[in-house]
Amino acid sequence: MTKTERPIAKPSDLKVSFEFFPPKSPDMAEQLWQTVEALQPYQPDFVSVTYGAGGTTREPTLATVKRLIADTPLATASHLTCVGASREEVRAVVEEFQAAGVRHFVALRGDPQGGVGTRYAPHPGGFVNAADLVAGLRDMGDFEISVSAYPERHPESESEAVDLDMLKQKVDAGATRALTQFFFDNDVYERYMDRVRAAGISIPIVPGIMPIQNLTQLKRFASMCGASVPAFIDARFEGTENDPQARAAIAADIAAEQIADLSRRGVEEFHIYTMNRAPLTIATLERLGVSAKAQTLSGAAA
Ligand code: FAD
């Protein structure tokens, strides 16, 4: 990334991907599919579906991924975790997803089975970490493999160097893209990118963008995953506690401004955590001049 500020990329040059999670109830399923329908015309580069640690959402993830592949033109990636599973179990899951048409995995270790903050122990017969899982996937097929990256360091890693070393191991094992944990301070990302490139890692490190649906919940989640919520975020929302419309507009402004600023710094790809809701993602994209494309009957954008 160059330090020289560039103009914001043309809307048509901005690449976005959308992250969904598998629904846990019929109501949540309805919301997800309405969201998919609303976001599809924005032509994401790909969409991804999260996967519960220890296989807890294998069925719902598989069902969601299958329907995305069968009913939409969207390139669909499945997340995959290896915590709490033997190599054979993970391989069987990969084969199932492969049979469903999945060619892109977001390969993750997963949180410790005792929950965030407890000690991680690999399954005795399992992949030891995400790098080992990436190597296993490489052996299993010609997959596109994305992995995680942590601009503010993963809470378990003892130092930035150890954290970066894990990313390097994943890239050396065959990962071709990293999607970052969400962050709000673009300087943090830029400093991280300096370290990433200095370590000889050249794959795209795609910023994870979290439009703020609910600030209180976001802060709770951020504190668990080691992401910080800078003071300027509180300041922007101040005085809007009882005005959901104003809060939604501010949230879209913040996400769009973050993307525009990263774009000026040379970033062209963005991974948006949709939380299975369309309006805030759409408001963010529209602020950037990215608009919905008309759809033909076959589902392909005209
Ligand atoms: P790794 O890349 O293996 O490790 C992350 C960091 O933790 C490393 O840099 C390393 O420094 C440190 N570390 C790892 N193991 C150890 C250890 N034993 N001792 C000390 N330090 C260690 N979770 C899900 O359950 N399902 C999902 O679908 C999912 N999707 C995600 C998508 C993205 C883009 C991101 C950023 C995270 C996602 N997660 C998901 C969360 C992820 O599973 C957790 O953050 C988990 O704790 C680490 O998994 P990882 O693959 O990032 O780990």
C-alpha cells in the first residue's frame, strides 16, 4: 500500500463480499433470505457463511450454502473450523461441502471449546491450528482458501510478532486471501499492513467492515475478540439514544467513511459483516455510489 493518498476508487472498482451466519429459527431464516435477495443486486465478489466451532452449525451452514449455490448466482464460500474435530471428521465435512458445490473455504481454527478466554487445546487426532487446516484443505482439493487476520492482534497471541507468524504460516500453507477482524481505526490497519508486507506476506488482506447495528452489543463483542471501539464512535452517536433512524444514518456514515478512507489509501476489497440484515449494508454502499444492478430472470445482473 502506498502512503500517498489516492482518490477514492470508482464505485465500479470497489469489490465487496458479504458475510452471513446460518439462521437458528424460521424467523431468522426468513430474515436471511430477504437479506440475500436485497443484497444480491450489489454484485458481491463472493458471500460467505460462518460455521460454528466444534461442528455446532454444520447442518445449518451446509443448508444455507446449498441454497445460496442452488438459488442465487452468488459465488459462495463456507467458513470451516477445526476445533473439537478429528482430521477424519473435518475431511468428511469438506467432502460434503465440496459435493454441494463449495470451492472456497474460509479456514479457521475456531474459538476454544470452553469459550473465548479459556485455553485452546487441539483435538488429539485433529488439525493443530488454522495453518494445519489450510495445509489439509490444500491436500484435499483445488480450493480457494481464505483465512483470518487480526490488525489489533488475536486476544490469545502473546505478541504482534507471534500473531503475524501465524498469518505467515497460513499463507505458506496455501491461503490466498485473509479477511480481517473488524476494526474502526484505519491507521491501525495501515500500520498492520506495513508489518504484514515487511514479513513478506503479499496476499490481499481484506478489511472486515462492521456496520454498527447496535453499539452496546458491538462493544461487548469487541471486548471478547480484542477489537477496540475508539472514542470517536461514542461521540458520533451521542444524543441519539432514542432516535433509531438517526443512529442508522450515523452507522452508515461511519462505515462508508471508513471504506472511502481505506480506498484513498489504496484498498479496493472489503468484507462486510452484514449480521444478516440488509438496510445498513445498502445504506453504506449507496453512500459510496455503489448501486443495485438490474437483475435478469436468470439471476445474473444485467
Ligand atoms: P489462528 O489464525 O490459528 O490464530 C489466531 C491468533 O491466535 C494467532 O495469530 C496466534 O497468535 C494466536 N493463537 C492461536 N492459537 C494459539 C495458541 N494455542 N496459543 C497462543 N496463541 C495462539 N469463528 C467461528 O467459530 N466460526 C466462523 O465462521 C468464524 N469466522 C471468522 C471469520 C473471520 C474473518 C474472523 C477474523 C474470525 C472468525 N471466527 C470464526 C473467529 C475465530 O474462530 C476465532 O478468532 C478463533 O479464536 C481463532 O481462529 P483463527 O483461525 O483466527 O486462529
